[in-house]
Amino acid sequence: MPPWTGSVQESVPMPRLEGEENRYLLYAEAREAPFVRRMPGHRYSAPQRCWLFPRQPGVVLALDRVFGRDNWEAAEDLTVDVAFARGRLFAPPQSNARVELEGTQLTVQCTSGDRELVKLVPGYRWSPAKTRWSIAALPLALDILKERFGRSLSIGPGVETYIELRRQDEARAVASIAASAAPALAPEVPAVQAPLAPQSPESLPSVAPSIAELEAPATEVSASPPTADSLRDTLAALTAALVQIDEKLDRLLAREPLDVAVAEIEVSPRVLEREVDAQPLGPLEPE
């Protein structure tokens, strides 16, 4: 999947990756949410107002694929992480692997010698009971497996169909973001008006205010439009609520418990409701 190079991305600050002990924190604009959600292993933290990823080398490579190497930045203390992820070399697969669809997850069965290839997909989990790897059923996840395993990868029934539907959903989300930003980025062209016919002075309307209008107090005060910061906060809160709802629905469909091996932030619906209600809502205006 080629990195997106649309004009919306060029008008906002770059996504920034920071690190904690066991996870990465990705700070991005609300309008970039459709691109961040392409990356497997994502979780949105409403209190921190950023995206959370496990601290795995595959996150760096996924950012390169989604945004492009030059369109995101990392904190200075992550220089070693980025260099290691980009410079690491992998041997060809030693044996065949198989990927199947289970709910909203992909399960991968391979030998222990090829496990490092599966670990290139961010958010991977190992299930001892099933003796298989579990990853998010996203187009980018399947693309990585195809590139690393090549012809050694066999794909189970229904996988390609489900991934294609998810790919179409991602394309529609990106198109919606681009369409909403188009009016703000397009230059305003003044309308060309036909020349007015000459009129006599008696036919022209009077522009002088009347005495009553001058003496009347100004009682109407135009409401100030919402600021860019308040609008950005509102969009971020709404994005967080939608992300949490979508992820909870995915887990219900998958009928799988959460794995404690991956850092996840759970936000209750009541907390989300309070945060969304606390944001000032106003008419949306292009920034």
C-alpha cells in the first residue's frame, strides 16, 4: 500500500512517535485517524489523546508504509529503534505458513524458525492453546505476510474477501477526509457579474441610516465562531469515541478475551460520554 501524499497531510504537523518502556505513543491530528487505523496493533488513549502501539520494530516499518519515511518523525531517544527496524535483514522463510480468518483476527501457523517474519506485523500475539499467532485482520497485515513469505504462504477461505472489504472501507474513509478538506484548500474565485445598467439618481436606493436606526441601541451581538483549538478538541474526542466503539465491536465479533501481553487502554462508555460532552460543539469550519 503506497504512502498517502494528499494535500490534507501537507497542511498539518507530522505525526510524532514517542516511546515509553513497553509501548509507543503516536501523536497525530484527528483527520489522520483513517491512516493510523490502517496499522495493526493500534489502540487510542482518550486520556493521553494519542495512539498506543506495542514497542515492536514492525510499528516503525508500518509508519513508513502508511505515511512515508519523510512524513513522520520520531523523538530523539528513538533514533536507535528506528535505525534498527529499518536496517534489519531477514532470511527467506524456512517452510510453508498458513493464514486463516477467525472473526476479525487472522491466525498464522508457521514453524518457530519463521516466527520473526510474523512479528513484523505490529500487535502480534501468540496463543499457546492454539499454537498459532494472532494478528488483526487488516489489509496491511496480510500485505506484510505476503511479502515476507511469498509463495510459501497459503491463504484460507474467506480471507481475501474479508480483507478486500476492509480495504474498501479504508479507501472510503480516506476519500471522506479529503473531500471534507477540499473546500478549505481550494482558492476562492470571485464571481463575475454583468455590468449594471445606468440608473438615474432618483431610482437609486438611499443608503443613509434613519434617525431611529441611529438612536436604537445595538442589541444584536454576532456569536463568535469556534476557535481552531476547540474544534480540534471536539474532533479528537469524537474520534476517540468512534475508535473505542469499533474496537469493542470487533472483540465481540471475534469472541476472544483481551490479551494482557499487549498494552491496551480501556475507556468506559461513561468516561467517553463525559469527555465528548465536555467539548464545545459549534458549526464546523475549515481551518
